[in-house]
Amino acid sequence: MINTDTIQSGTEVDEMKIVVNSLYLSLSFLLQRIAEIGGRQAADEARDALIHNLEAGNINFAIMEDRKLFDFVVSIAEALPKAR
């Protein structure tokens, strides 16, 4: 986890998109690995738990302070595919 409260000034929007997309693909990769090792149900439960804990503020309560940011983060998690 990044241990800072700020993003370097001058960070471009395109760079932020790369970061968000990289994290999305990383989470998707992890869910696929969970499915391969523990089964589809385990992967789907992990995805659902991630979404639930984001919505409840258990993972990052700070996102709940801004509705647009909260909706964006949750929508990224909800877009993660279910296990195949």
C-alpha cells in the first residue's frame, strides 16, 4: 500500500488511468488465480466480499467522504468479472 496522503503534483490524468487500469487487471488476475486454486465459488465470494467491504467502508473509509469517488471505486470493483 502506498504510504502517502498525496499524489505527486503534475501527475497526468492519463497516468492515473494507467494506474487504475493496472490495479483493475491485477485484481482480475488475482480473482482468476483464486478460481484456479480454490474454485469458482471461492473467487466469487472474494469478489463479493471486496465489494461489500468497500461499500461498508471497511477497506478505505476515506472514499466514502466523496460520493463521486466512492461510486467510481465501487463501480471498478463491480466491473470485475465473475469467475469463469
